[in-house]
Amino acid sequence: MTNPAEGYESYMVPTLFGPWATLLLQAADPGPDDRVLDVGCGTGIVARQVASRLGARGAVTGVDPSPDMLAVARAAASREGVAMEWLEGSAESLPFPGNSFDLVLCQFALMFFADRAAALAEIRRVMTGTGRLLVSVWQGLDRHPFYRTLHLAIQQRLGLSALQDIFALGDADELRALMAGAGFQRVEMAPASMTARFPNPDGFLAGEIEVDTAAIPQMQHLDLQARQAIVAAIAADMKSALREVTHGDHVVIPFHAHIVNARP
């Protein structure tokens, strides 16, 4: 598999991000004439679901900084027979004039933006005055014990872990303040939970470790054999934690998120 985004689409989307996209769209309730933007769209599961829901009348655009993710998004949309526009770009500098969208969606991407406040201000800029923003972010590591244990295991082996970034927006009050600072005056927030079932427990753990350590400088300077050795060592540290969440031939993990509905 030459494009890692293909693995993301084939493994993570059906088990985790697809079901959460359905939940986000239930909360968003897009109208047939809405102009919709998916910011940080990844392989496009949210944009594809909303385009399928709206049909020919819908106008849907997905934006992501990763050309690899967008290549998979385009291919998946073509297979599914849904039409939309895909653009490479950053959330902090959206390539659209003001008042371009009635609905903006952002699923589990806000925590990865380099400047979250600037990104939210940009989203506010491209929305209409009556538009709405729907955002999902994970609740904190304290709500996700398996990932808290993995975070500590990576930290012990490598000195630091990037997992806290994935769960960085778990504080509801801080999230609400971030929205308000970007000009969203009406902010509603609701907790949501869903249990994911991942096949191939050993493969799941190895994949999680590889993804969650990829951005650590120490790992980037190692050759393949050395990286594989560290992944194996962390997997050994996680043996007991993996066993606790393994049921039959699946890893079963509850996930908890905040769903934010914000308006100007």
C-alpha cells in the first residue's frame, strides 16, 4: 500500500470515523440547499456522507492539507458516485470568499490545526451570518483509559508522546471559550459516546503505535529495523492493556466526544 491514507480509509473509517460521521450529520441536519464545507476532511467520509444525503442539489466541498488524503477521498467519492469539490489547503487560510457556506463540518480535526483560534476565525469568516458550525472532538485521556496507558508507555520509551494532542480539547469549558473567542456567540455542546470494534488486535495495536509515534523526532531519525524494535517493545508493554480490551478476535473500545453546534 503506497499511500498510508488508503489504510486509514480501509481500516479506521468503517470501524470508527464512518459511524461518528453519521452521528455528526444527525446533529447538523443539513438542508437540501445548504452549501457545505468539510474542514480537515481527511479521506472525506463526512463530505461523502453529506453529499450522498443531499443528492444533486447539494454543494459540498472538502478541504485538507494532505494530498495523500485527498487522493483517497477523490477515489472513494468516484466509487460511491457522489460529486463534490476537493481542495488542498489549510484551515488557517481557507481559499474561499466570505459568506460562502451555510454549514461547516469539522470531524476530529480541530485539535490538529496549528493555530486553532485562527482556523475557527477563518471558518467564521467563510460562513454566512445564519450559518452553523458542527465540530466533534475527543474528550480527554481520562475518559479513554486504553489510550492513557498507551500514552504513558510511549512516553516511557521515547521521552514524549503525541497522544495528548489527539485528546487535547477534552475540557468543555476551554472548548467553549475557544469558540467564543472566534466570534461564535451561540455555542451548544453535547457529549456523545460510541463503542468501536477493531479486528485483528495485534495489528490494531501495532498500527496505533506506528501512527501515534510517527511525529516524534526520535522515531523519524531511526532506520526501519530500529523503529520496528521500538514498536515491538511498546507492544510488549501494552500486552496486558490490550488483553483487557480484546473480546474474541476484536478490540472493543468506548470512545467519548464533544459535539459542538456553534452559530455567529
